[in-house]
Amino acid sequence: MRLVVLGSGTSVPLPQRAAAGFWIDTGKGTLLLDCSADMPHRMAVENLDWPNLDAIWISHLHLDHCGGLAPLLFGMKWAPQTQARTKSLRIFGCQGLKRVLNAFNDANDYGLLNQPFPIELHEVAVDDKVNPLTEVGLETFKTPHTAESLAIRLTANQKTLVYSSDTGYSEAFGEFARGADLLILECSFHREKPTPNHLELADAMRIAKIAEPRKLMLTHLYPEWDGVDLEAAARALWSGKTIAAQDGLRLEI
């Protein structure tokens, strides 16, 4: 699997960090993990084959994770690059996703699901196992963030990627992520987090000690991380390999 970090930030606008989004190329197809408002243009900036994107995963309904889905579909509906496309775009996500897209449609009769190509839209329940792409398995886990928020465990080519998206601290999530080749874990705050529904560095390292991934990538970084050596701070709390997510970073899994 190959990963491109499209957005390592949050809802707070920053020049160096877009809001959440990750491009995965499994070798069997491409998958976008979360779709913030920045994602349609970030995919173009990174020269990715967005007109032929195979699948999208939406973890929860906060706008810095799903706010770009309707604009992406609107753009794909009219883009010259997609008019000859025939394969389906498969959209998987948390409960309530259909309601959100219907709300956008009702606002201006956009017809977002009436594309030149078929759209498959699936709302996924807790503990569901689905196949977003050929020979790619996806398992879900309920995270303590919002009522609908889900983490995923993605398996392809005998490699495993776990994506927490936003989450509060959960030992059970650490078990869900155990042994992943790559764990993409939120680490919103350095210390003294203002909410239990996100992680600070100490929380993230406690999860890493439970999960023991081959590599850990910390993401969803608020501005307080600017000027802090995140990887060095992580090494002081956990001996494993930690990578600070950066927009444009490319990684082979």
C-alpha cells in the first residue's frame, strides 16, 4: 500500500496543514480516508488520479472530515475528466452520511448522486466488515468522539493500516489497532487537552504501547504543535517508530 498525506490538520486554517484526508493506493484501487473541504483541491495539487478514485471512507460528520464530500461530488459531476468514466464510485461511511448528502441536495437540487457514473453509498454500522475494494477488507470500531464516529482497520496485500480519525482515549481501540503495519492516530494536543473527545500526546503514546504498531503516524495537529518537535516528544514516551504527519508526505506501507 502507498499513502499520501493530504491533510494533517484540523478545522483551524493553517498555511501548512489542510484538514483531514489521506490517499491510499492498495494496488487494487484507490481509497480516500476522510474528505475535508480542502480535499478536492489537495488531490489535484498532489497530482493524484482523483477522476478515477475508487472509494471514499467518511469516519464521522464533523466538517473537517466530511465537508468536502459534497463539493467533490459536485466537481466530479461536471468535470471534463469524469464524463467518460463508467466504473462506480463507492462511498462508505458512518451512520447519518446519507442524511448529510440529502441536506446538500435539498439546498439547491444539486443531484450529487446523479453522476455520469454509478454511485454506491453505504452507511456502515459498528463492528461491520466490508470490502471497499477488491481483495481489501475493512473492519470498524466505535471511537469515543461523536455518536457516529468510527475507526477502521484496512487490510490489503497482507499489510494492515489502522486509522483512528478523531477519538478520545480508549484502551479497547489500542487492542483493535494491535500489530498494525501503520497506525494513523490523532494527536490533537501536546498537553492539557481541553476536551476528553480528543487525544494529547500522553494519551496517544499510551495507545501506542497497547497497539505496538510497526509505525505510528500522529496527525490531526492543532496549531499548538507549531514549533514543537513532535517526533522527539513522542520518543520520550514510547520507543517505537513515530512519524509526524505532514501534508504531502508519501509513505510505502
